[in-house]
Amino acid sequence: MKMTKLFWTLFALSALIISTQPISAKEVHSAHITSPEQYDVLLENDKVLVLKMTLKPGESDNWHQHNAETVYFQSGGRATITTDEGANTLDIPNGFTMWHDAWKHQVSNVGETTIVAIIVESK
């Protein structure tokens, strides 16, 4: 039963990741600029931006953008990800890794555990 729930959670997350997001007309900035309370810069050079995202239960970051990115969820949890196309709530397992093309979104921790992710974003 747990494997089935994990499969559908990962399937839903993959569907969200693969979908193409429309680009809003309004200017949007990088996560560490719009939400410095939740994002720490671990490394920045001319090739990559590496961020650490920490979202405590009940916290949300601000609307932001990422270039193409790889995300490793050190500590997963229950999150609602809102894009131009709507919102999806997902159960992200610890250790989950994803890749996503450039996109704009906002993340809310709607669970009971702190979500910690390492984001490697290309420039």
C-alpha cells in the first residue's frame, strides 16, 4: 500500500515537473532575492547558482523563478507548489531528486516537518 502511494506521489510530482509553465508578463526574481529567509546561497559563479532552501511547517516562499535546475530534497515533506497554471500538493520523500527546466512558482510547506532542499541552478 505504501509503495502505491509513493508511486502516485512521484507520478504527480513528475507530471508537475515535466509540464511547461507559461511565462508571466510581470518581472520575477530569483528565489534567494525574493525569499532570503528561506534561501541561502551556497555557491555562485558564472556557471551555477547553488541554493539551500529551508521551509518550516506553515511557511511559504515568495513567487520566484529558477533557471534549469536540479533539486535534491534532503528532507522532504508535504508541499503545495503554485504555478501560473494552478496549484498541486505533493508528498515529497526524503532523498528525492528532480530536474526541471526554467520556471516560475511559489512553494508552501503544508506539512508538519521542515523541508530542506539543495538546488543547483544553471546560469
